[in-house]
Amino acid sequence: MSGITIKANSLGTISFEMGEGASVDQHCKPGKFYVYTHKDKDGTVFYVGKGTGDRAHTRERSPEWLEYLGTRSDGTFLVEIVRDGISEEDALEIEDAVMKTHGGTIINRVNPHAPYDSTKFRAYCEAQRRFKDALKSATNSLKCKEFENAIPEFEAAYSYHLEMARNANYNLGARNGLKSTAFVYHPTSALADGYSMVLAKTGRNRELIAFAERYFQDYEAPYNKAEDTLRNRMEKARGQL
């Protein structure tokens, strides 16, 4: 492997090349690993992996793999062993070479060869960077009891997280359109708990209620403990109006 290369084209899509020179037929050291593909009912390769033992044949897979199989392949798949009896290091190289061949049709979570919407991808990365910076500032302000500074910083962090969600579907490959690959990550507990805490401490009950209502509209169940705390604070704030 020789690092990551980002390639763009005139259509506004980009792809990530993990290595150069890897070949399915390259010489490999002996070992217990193999590289395999899964094909759907139409013969399209939709997954590439490496493993040992019966890994290639098991159905204990990710939600997106199970969804693809159920919605696009009538629950059936065909296993093809590409290379067998090789070292893990060589298996990684071969796996990447095979993924490069089928980059647009596979649903692997880590697929450096999938086509991406460059505009959405850049927007997602920028929102992610801004979210982390804003949340860090807000958390520090809360620790220092600088509540007036913390409130707009928490609000900014929340907005950036929503921007991440709006641009998270930057993958234009086979993962696009699968419900199980949709952006479902809730903001960290530091945001939900921290923002509601500072609003409660400053007696801004109406703002706390408005934030909590907006939060539960933007993010659906299942919820975590911090979000349960947010709901309890919202109800307490209502009782104080």
C-alpha cells in the first residue's frame, strides 16, 4: 500500500485510491487467508472481503449487507474465492485490487474506490471540522462557567451537526439508497447534555424547551441516556413556566 490518492473528474465526483500497483495475480506469501467476493442474483459483485475458515460463507454480516441481499438479490448470493492460501498482508493488497475493479457496485463500508459527490463530501468534511471545533469551545466555556459564551457555541455545534447529516449521502456507489446506510448518528452526549444544562442553569426555560423539541424532531429514536436527561429537563422546564 502506498498511501491515499484523491482523484476528481469533470462530473464532480471523486474517488480515493488506497494503493498503486496491486494485482490480483501478484506473487503472494503462503498463509491461511483468502480473498473472496459475493455476487448477487444477477452476477454483480456487491461485496469484497478477506478472511479465514468459513468467513466467506457466513450470513452474519452488517445491516447494509443484509438489506442489499433482501431487497436487491432475493436473499441469495454466490461466493467466489479470488485467491486462497496467502498471507494477511498480501490478502489486504489483493482485496484492495479487487475492490478497485468493483468500486462502483460494492457496499463495503470501507471502499476507497467508490465514486463520491465531491461537493457533498467537502461540505460534510467541513461541517464535521466546524462541529468538533464549536463543541470543544462550548464544552470549555461550560467548564469555566462562561455560560453566555457557551450558549451560542452549543447552538453552532448543533447546526454543524445537522449540516453533516444533510451531506452524509455523498457516496454515489451501491451503498446509496440503502436505508441502513443513512446518517443516523445523534450528536454526542456532550452536546445534548451540555446545551440543555447551560440553558437550565441560566433559567432559559423557553429556550430549553424549544431546543429539546427541535432536537427530538431532528433525531429519532432510539435514544441514549443523555437524550433521556434532555427530555426530563424539558419537562421540568415546562413545569417552571
